[in-house]
Amino acid sequence: MSQEQILKRERFREVYELWTNDQCLVLSAQQKQEVYDLIKEVDKDYHVDLWCGHCVAGMLEYLFRLN
């Protein structure tokens, strides 16, 4: 990930920590799309169902595993 992408990712740090600590996921439709778009910049083959809560949680975890 580029420095710019890492900075974009950090905007979601609070959401990620809330998910990992409390299993509470709060993302708007726009935020889900932003996370997805950010991942697609790094991994062109990544796909997710943005209407699936479990899938969105996995997407958020994946974003923070990317280096």
C-alpha cells in the first residue's frame, strides 16, 4: 500500500477497532463503498457482497491486513 492509501485506511481505524473489540460494525453505504474501492486499488481481483454484513466485516478485516 502507498502512503496515501494507508492514510485513507486510517480513516476507518475507529470502525475497525470497534468491530474487533466489540463485534459492532457501523458503516454507511458510502463508507462500505469507500473501503471496497480502497481495497480494489491494491487487489484488483477482490470481490465482496456489500449487502452481506458478514462479508463487509471480512472486507474491513482484510483492509487492515493489507500492507
